[in-house]
Amino acid sequence: MKLLDLDFVPLPGALKAYRASADAAGLMAFAQAVKESGGRFVALWGSDERDLKRGFTLHVAFGIEQGLALLELTLAAEAPEYPDLSEIFPAANRLQRATYDLLGVKARGADSRPWLRHANWPADFFPLRRDADASRQFPPGNEDYEFVRVEGDGVHEIPVGPIHAGIIEPGHFRFSIVGEKVLRLEQRLGWTHKGIEKRFEGLTLQHGARLAGRVSGDSTVAYSWAYCLAAESLGNTVVPARALFLRALFLERERIANHLGDLGYLGNDAALAFGFSQFSRLKEDWLRLSGALFGHRFMMDAIVPGGVACDLPAGGAEKMLAQCDGLESEVHLLKNIYDEHAGLQDRFLTTGRLAPELATLLSIGGLAGRASSQAWDLRTQNPVPPYDRLETQIVIQRNGDVAARVAARFEEIFESLRLIRLLLKDMPAGELAATLAPATEGSSAIGWIEGWRGDVLVSLTAGRDGAIRRCHCQDPSWLAWPALEHAIMGNIVPDFPLINKSFNLSYSGADL
């Protein structure tokens, strides 16, 4: 495939994914062409190749009509720099900053404020470099972070977090307000940096799957599948058909569980405690059946390299179908209540609106994007088996407000219930797993799966003896967090919890 004088070669595996080398000018020209053609920025990360005499490599992934386009730019070993992609795709900003914190690879002229470091290690120490000693410990420091200031008559700042009253993960939100109206919100995340990408180095492909499934606990199925898809592609492992159907079954159950929880909390944030109690009950019943059938409420470690670790037990299909019927009936009733409740709709409608044009500019995918007219869903556009035979319907809402994100959740539950019934009806017999084929040193592959929150990407490179050399996990929240800053503008401070929950983004997924 040749695009803009770049020669793309297919990456191994079931995905429509292609890779090409580019120089700085070629990268910027391709990024501009992607933007103009309606494509989207997907991911950015770096790798240290100095031990291979190749300096550093910048990897940038784009979603285009043909599939996933991965561009690789070789950078100098000394003072590695590349052009600022945030001029074209603003969503690249935080990923560029995180890449510098971890690897010392710099975007020229870009926002240079630290993102993940938080003064917890020296500014000249880069933990993802191959020669970095991961066992080193540094005394924590204090950081004077340069928030963007808003000035004027009557303007005040409200700092919230990073420690919150509930059990959610830490995040700092700096509001600039006049009265109760929000003029600007600036986020500061990265408080729970866990060193996951460094921890991947040297693990076997089998052991790496367990770590990938713990990047963001509410998306353990999506991360496990994306990781295993990459690991299986490295050695062209053929996964049994039954295992593929079970993977999709797990993924749709994960999607429904999270949507049920969110709909309950959204009702609660708008003072409808009835909705919270009913959806909490439905979610609990849903998780209990997952635990009874597959050994874990969240189906953690159910997907393993080569296949799956558990089968649908005798009578399991009948129990699941009965639960689907009951759930569908109750969710329809609750949807009618939500739609007809005047107080709820008053809080939902026009609140926290993300205009479709802005969603496009920010490269938003997933549920938040689809609620703002962004027709991106990998289950339809880049489906891996068995989604290539399920004809998934993309749920689209156009208003981009809290009401649209609520409506999208309801419709996605109904679509997932339809898919679960199809998967159970057509479930093939056969083995649950194949032996994972060994990976050749230096080989690389990508897994890309539509999780409940959006597209989860895992890039995997094999090292010596088939162990992991580099693994990058990309959560959809990286691109959606900046959208929340825009969605709150012009709203009042008390609406922030509601708007925040309507996105429900992952702190953990962006704190690798």
C-alpha cells in the first residue's frame, strides 16, 4: 500500500494494520493528510533502539479508511527530537509530554511541562531507556506546576483533588470560574504512575498477558484481548474458533456491566436515587453470573495467549439467555423512566456538550465520540473474528451532551444483548486454546480492540528468546480526557460531577 509516497507493509495478524518508515517531513505531511481526509490520531509512543544502533524510534498510529496506519520515525541517539504533532492533532500533546518524561524524546516547540514525572524522579532520568535502572529510588520532590491562569474581574480558581472524597483514583482539577460559571478547566493526572511499561520488559509473552489485563481493571477483557491479539500475531498463532467466540462474549458482557454501572451513577448524580439502586442491582446480578460461569466477576485472566482459560459450562448458555431477556425488559422500563423524568432530563439536556466538530478535532473515539457524531467502532470498521460476521451496528448520537451519552449507553446495551444472543446461537464446538507460537527476536505486532470505553491498542515487540522487549498499552482515555476540559466550559461547577461521570474516563489507563 502506497500513501503519500510512503510504502506501507502489512503488520501480521487479523487486523488491517500497516507500517511505514518516515522522516519528519513525511510524518507531518501524512498527519495533515489524515486530518483532511477525516481520519483520526490514535496513539503515540517511543522506544529506545540505541542498543541496536538505531537511536530512538517514534511510533505514531492513525485510524484511516484502510485500517490502522503506523508511522515510525528514527531519531538521533543524542538529543532526539521530532516535530510537534499537536499542531495538527491536539490530542498528541499529553502523549508527547509523557513520552519525554519516560524516554527523553522531545517534540520541538511543544508544551514542555512534565506530565507523568511529578518530581518523583530527576528531570534527566528517563525510566523507559534500556539502560535505566528500574530499581533506583528517589526522594519525592515538590513540583510547582505551571497551570494556565485565567485573569479578570471576579475570576476565581477552585482546586479539586488530587485526593477525592470517594474511592476514585487521584486526579487534580483546576477550575477557573466567575460565580458558578466555569471559564476553564485544566487537569493534572499521572498521580499513580505504576511503571507498567518498564515492568513488561523481559517478561515472557504468557506472563505479559496478566500484566496487560491489569492496566485498567474495568477494561480487563479489552486489554487482555488486545495484548493476546498482538502476541498471537508475532508467531502467527491460529486461535480456535470457539475461543474467539468466547472472547467476544466476554467483551460484550464487560461492555454491558460498565454501562449498567454508569447509568446508575448518572441517575444518582442527578438526584434520582431510584435509578442508582436499580442499575446497581442489575449490574450486581450481571457480575455474579459472570463470576459463576467464568470464575471471576470481571472475567480477569479469562483471555490468555492462544485462546481462553475457561469454557461456557453446561447449562451456562441457557442461564445467560434468560438473564439477557430479563435485563433487556428491565432496561427498557428504566429507559422510559429516564426519558420521561423531567428533573433528570433538565439536568442531562444541553449539559456538558461536546460539539461534533470539536470531537473530530480532538480525535475522540469510543462511546464519548459516538455521542458526538463520530462514527468510529472497530467492531464494524476493523473487526477481528468473530466480529467480522456479526454485523455490529454503530450507535450514533448527535447532540454530544450528557443526554446523548446516556442515550448511547442504553442503545449499546441493547446492541450488546443482540450480539450475545448471536454468539451463543452460533458458538462453534472445538478447542479452547492453541499453543502460542514462539516470536522471532525483533518482530512486532499490534492488537486493537473496541473496549466499552473506546479503542484499546497494544503494541508488542519481541526481544531475545521471545521475551518482551517493548510493550505499549494505549487507553482511549488519553484522547478523551482533554475533551472533558472543553465539555465543562460554560456550565456551572455543580454540574461537573455529572459531566465527568458521563465520560467516565480511566485514571489508571493514562498512568502507566
